[in-house]
Amino acid sequence: MAQNGEIIAMPVPDGAAIEICEVGPRDGFQIEKAIIPTDRKIAIVNELIDAGLKKIQVTSFVSPRAVPQLADAAEVLAGVEKKPGVVLSALVPNAKGAERAAKTQVDIMGLFCSASEAHSLKNVNASIEATLARFPPVVEIAKAAGKRVQGGVATVFGCPFEGEVPPEAVVRIARFYRDLGIVDLNLGDTTGMATPATVKAVLAALRQAVPEMAVTLHFHNTRGVGLANVMVGLSEGITRYDSSIGGLGGCPFAAGATGNICTEDLVYLLQESGYRTGVDLDRLIGVARLTQDVIGRELPGQVMKAGPRLTRHGLDDVSTAAG
Ligand code: COA
Ligand code: ZN
């Protein structure tokens, strides 16, 4: 304990295993203008599994009128070849979504509620209070179907409509989840407003209020500090991170939303820092290139362009600066 009573986190030691949840097929595909064919989505998810990713957020069981890009949720899940040890998740906003998800091979239903009223109204057409009221039946449906539930919070580190979001607003939702028996808490940085200082402040507030909950950090790289925030998370003892292949991603109902932190860039950083990810980086870069081809535009991922650190180039590849 520190002098002020705050619990100090132990930094994650070198060599520790870090759990990466790939969210590109959900957070990424949901914001793409062109609808990606179902078989292409399935192919990308299966390639991600082959590259060693053990946790994948495959889709959302939301209203197909709100997010037409993910209307094929059940079909995509039906095509995924789940290997031993692989866990699949999907977002679920209400009982109707839970009933749809319960019929599939999904393992985790991800609830989500915004910590800001303005974003909540935009994202799920309901206040925070009304959104939370939808969740107890979802938990019942999930339990009956033998599925786990994760509690997600959006706009944790700031809201594009309201600005600063107080940590107490996040704590209130986390407590609600905890009281429903949910132990997994996902902290969504919906429009990349997290900074090292705000990450520390939110984690400190949650450690006081709900120390029993296991936190996953979900950063977007909108302002270029996504991986710096991961380093802060590691120093605060957090071992679970969401990221997106090629750096896809963004919320269609949040102004200025852009890509998640990029999975292959995250794997590169973690592996070069001595952490274990279980992912084959070369294969993952191949999946990022495949995803880029399917999406049809350049993706923001950087390691897919530069290659791993010791990528060697031929001397003839560049001219010599002879005067
Ligand atoms: N799956 C499929 N259809 C659904 C559904 C679900 N989970 N939830 C609601 N619907 C259908 C209803 O059956 C109803 O259809 P009908 O008009 O044919 O009877 C219609 O959608 C409206 O239902 P209602 O309960 O009034 O929902 P709403 O229009 O207020 O929308 C949400 C609420 C939550 C369903 C919608 O805002 C949504 O899907 N938001 C998700 C946004 C998102 O994914 N954001 C990115 C992640 S952060
Ligand atoms: Zn996101």
C-alpha cells in the first residue's frame, strides 16, 4: 500500500504471457464502407487463428439496421475453425442479440455501455441507465447457454461529444457488472483519447472500487499514443490487450473514430520487450497483408510495411550518396 492507501500494482515481469484479443473482425469490419463478403471475413479469422491468436472478437450481434456490415454474424461464426484453446467473442447489446449469439459457437458475449451519456444515446439509442437495464436478461441467457460474459465500457478515457469522462462514471458501470457476477472488464478508448496519465487515473480508481475484476485495455491509436498507453498498462500490471490486424477499427457512432492499436505492431513491441504472445509475427504480417488486400486500401500498421526489426535489404536496393 502507498501512503495514501492506494494499492500499487506490480509491473508485469519480463517473460510474462500477454493475452491479445484480436478485434479487427468486429471493431474493424464494422466501420468499413464496403461490405466485406462473408467468406473473406471467415478466411481472415481462420488465418488469424493459424498465426497463433488465441482470442478473437469475431463480430457483433447488434441490430443489422444499425451496423449492416455485421449482419452476417451467425454465418461468420459458423465458418470459423476453432482450434483447441481458441476463444471466440462477440458483442451483444441486448436480449435479442444474446438469443442470436447463444445459438452459435461463440464463447464470450461482450456487453458494452458508454461511460458518457451523449455517446450512449448515439451508440445504442439509450441512456446509460436504460442500457444497463438491458443486461441482466443477457447474463441469464448467456448462463443458460454456457457462455461467459465480459463487461465492456466505451469512451472510458474521454468522449468526442462530452470531452473529459470522470473515472467515477467508469467505476459506476464496473460496479454494476461486478454485481451481476461479471469478472472480466474491458476498458474501451473509443476515439483514442487515452494518455499515460488518464490510463493511470482510471486504473487507480478501478483498483480501489473493484479490485476483483480482471481488466483488458482496448486502445485506439487515433492520436498516435496507443502503444505508449500499452507500456503504461504493463507497468500497472495489466496483461490483457485488444488490438486490430493492420490497425483497422473505429466506432461508426463516435465522431473522429479511427483504428485500434495494430496487432502486428503490438506483437512486435511485446516480443522485442521479452513478453510471450504465442503469435508467429511473420505469419501475422501475412494476415495483415491479406486483410489489406481484402479491404482494398492501405492500412495504418507499420511493421507490415517495414518488416520485423532485423529485416535485411540488399545493398543494391538504394543508391549510394556519392557527391
Ligand atoms: N439483433 C438483431 N436485431 C435487433 C437487435 C439485435 N441485437 N436488437 C434490436 N433489434 C431489432 C428489433 O427486433 C427491432 O426490429 P423490428 O423493428 O423489425 O421489430 C429493431 O431492431 C428496433 O429494436 P429496438 O429494441 O427498438 O432497438 P433500437 O432501434 O433502439 O436499437 C440497439 C438499439 C442497441 C439494438 C442498436 O442501437 C444497436 O445495435 N447498436 C449497436 C451499435 C454498435 O454496434 N456500435 C459499435 C460498438 S461500440
Ligand atoms: Zn474500439
